[in-house]
Amino acid sequence: MTPHLDLRLLAVGWLAGVGAVGGAAFGQTDPGRAPISTPKPPFVITFSGGLEHQFDADIDGGGDFNVLRLGFGLESRSQPLPELDLSVKFNYALDAYSFSGAALGAADQWEDVHTFGLQATASYRASREWTIFGGPILQISRESGADWDNAFTGGAVIGASYAFSEELVMGFGLGVLSQLEDSERIFPVLVLNWKISNDLRLTTQGGGRSATGTGLELIWDRGDGWEFAVGGRYEFRRFRLDNSGDGPGGVGEETLVPFWVRASTQFDDNVTVSAYAGFTLGGGLLMEDENGNRIGKEDYDPAAFLGIFAKVTF
């Protein structure tokens, strides 16, 4: 199969987009950071987790569904050399779907989807202005009861960012990911960190909504430990189905574009808690059998969602 370029799968701030890429988007290193002289700890561990409920949405061909999404992330960062940052991140995401009615031309679609991701990233400051970043990605995405050995995907991302000043960093890269029963997916990576004023910034590294990815956010920092933001991203999930139902051993897929508003408070330098609400646009569902033949493909109506998220750094 011929690899295809997916401009919709715009990963912002390293990989965001599986929100998600193939199940869950992975965390990012810091290629959008402007060069600073402040020393960093030699080793940092960050734990993050969140819970989100996406409310009922009508499916165009009939039926409706909702999703409960749970995500956790564990990341270690180190700086073995002044110009080199290393990051390893493990993610887990549960997307618990609840369908009602004969959607996608099937009476039995899918339920609990588990996604495990591992990402290693190196970020090298070639000069005060230029930073080169990249690394491999491994992922397992499967419905409960699906075969483990048929749920693996992998790929890599490489790119570079340029610091125009202490206030503006921009970058671009390309990523490639294998897909379950489909050709490789090639996607652009956008890096942006723009300090518009002392309390306002536009960035792909907000990180206040999901343990498994970020998005493009406009953030207002009130200066007293609170910040408020509006944001959005493209999400793509593709996963192996279990060995029962109407598509045994097949593949399920969900695409959507969520937009949100959030409020975050920082209790100290190490703990941040966020609450957010939003809606989805451009939602779509796809179900294929194990040979890649389409069982059903439908769009779904906009859906509201609510969530909470926390991050702790050690």
C-alpha cells in the first residue's frame, strides 16, 4: 500500500493531534522552548492523569454513542549535556464507548479500547537559535479481547525549531506512523511558542487538558497561580477489534476535532489541576473487517464534553 500524507493529522507541539495518533497522542519534549540561561534539574519525572466524558452524539446512519476517556502519562526528562535533552514517556488511555442502536451497519460495534504508547525523544540545541528534535514511537491499541500481536504500530518524528527571540519560537517536522490494515500515515508537526505579552501566549505546549497529548492553545496567565485557555486539535484513533461481534479481528476508527476552554490552578511549583469543557466537530466513525473491507462509515453530530486533569512533577 502507498503511504499517504494526512494534512488533517496536524501534530502540534511534538505529537498531539492521537490527540491523538492512532489511539492517543503522545507527550512532547520541548523543541519550542526559547533559549534561556536558567539551569534545569538534571532529572525530572512528571506524572499526569485525566478523566473526560463525551456526551451522547447522534450518528448519521442511525444510533448514538458516548465515550468515557481516561488517560495517564509518566515521563522522565534528563539533560546529560548542556545542549541535549532526553525524554522517555509512557502513556495509557482507555476509551470506553457505549453505542445504542444499529450504528455503522452493525449490531455489535466496540466497547473498551486500551492504548499503550512509548515515546523516546532527543532534543539537540545546535545553536542558540536552532533546535533539532526527533525520536521513535511504539504503540499498542486494542479493544478488550483483541489479539495483542495484531495491535502494534510504530514510527518516528523528526523536525527542527528556530528561536526568533525569547518571545517567539517556531518549528516544523514530519512524522510517519504505521497503521493497522492500512498504509503508513505521514503527517506534519507544528511547533509554536509565542509570548504575545507578559500574560498572554499562543503555544502548542499548553498541556492542561490531556495526559496523552496537547493542542494549540491561547493562554492567559492571571499571575496568581491561575491560567485560562481556549484550544483545539485534531484527533485520530485506530485500533484492533476483538474476536467477536460484527467485525471480529477487524479495525475500528474514530476521528474528531475537539475545541475547549479550560481553567488551571497551580498549588505549588509541582502540582497543577485543570478543569475544562468543550465540544467536538467533524466527528467520524469507521469499522472494517480483518481484511480491510469496510463494514460501515458514518459521521456523528457535535458532542459536548467535560473533563479534569492533573499533573505532578518530581
